[in-house]
Amino acid sequence: MREFTMVTPQTWQSKKFRALSTEGKLAFLYMMAGPHQNSAGAYRLPDVYALGDLDWPEAKFTAARKEVVNAGLVIYDEDTGELYIPGWFSWNQIDNASHAKGTSRFVSSIESDLVREAMEPEVDAEIQRYEERQAAKRSNAVVSSLNQRFGR
């Protein structure tokens, strides 16, 4: 289980989020930052887990989940029970090589074509951004080292 998940304050300004019912908002926040979430932003969520965690009856949870999915805030595959939070990496960047490798490996383990196909381009783009951030850090370190060496 993750120790924390970033939930951007922009969530509260989102038209999609603000249009949700109270139950929809809570269901989304649960899916975004609940105990089953992981560093890839996708996971299998059996209804029984959500019902127990939220202490909701099944009909209430399934209606709230449907509302969140219809709003485009979550991609959910009813056949596999897997979900993905689109835009996950906007708030939860890949921050090290192990995370990048693990996330790539995790994507291939997703059973749902729907979820995997939604994730793949976002994961690929985030890994590219991570590699660019690393290259910029290395470049800055070289420049800093040269500046120190030559007294600039």
C-alpha cells in the first residue's frame, strides 16, 4: 500500500468533479487516494473492498462509480474490476528509475484492454518526461561542476 497519493487542489475546481453528487465526489476521492491505489494509478478494485472501506451498500457504490466513470474521471472495466485514473501522472510523477521500470512492468500485467490502452500512452509520455528531467539534472550538474572548477 502506498504511504500517500497526491490529490491536486485543482480537483476541487474541476467542472467534472464539481458536477458530481456528494457520493460521486467521495467515490472518486476514494478511488484516487484509497488504500488500494498504487504508484501506477491503476489497480483492481473488487466491489467488496470498496463496500467495506466506504461502509456503503452495493447499489450506492455502483451508482457512484458509474457517475464517476461517466464524468470521465475514472476508466473502469466491469469485466476485470480494474480501474485507472486518467491524468494520474500529472500529479504523481515518476521520480526514479525503479518506479519507471516497475510502472512499465505493471502496465503489461493489466488484464483489461480498456484500462491498459488508456494507461499506455500516459505511462510512455511520463517515462519520456522522467528521462528528460534526468538528462536536464545531469546537464545542470556538469555545468555546475565546470563553473566551480573555473571559478564562475
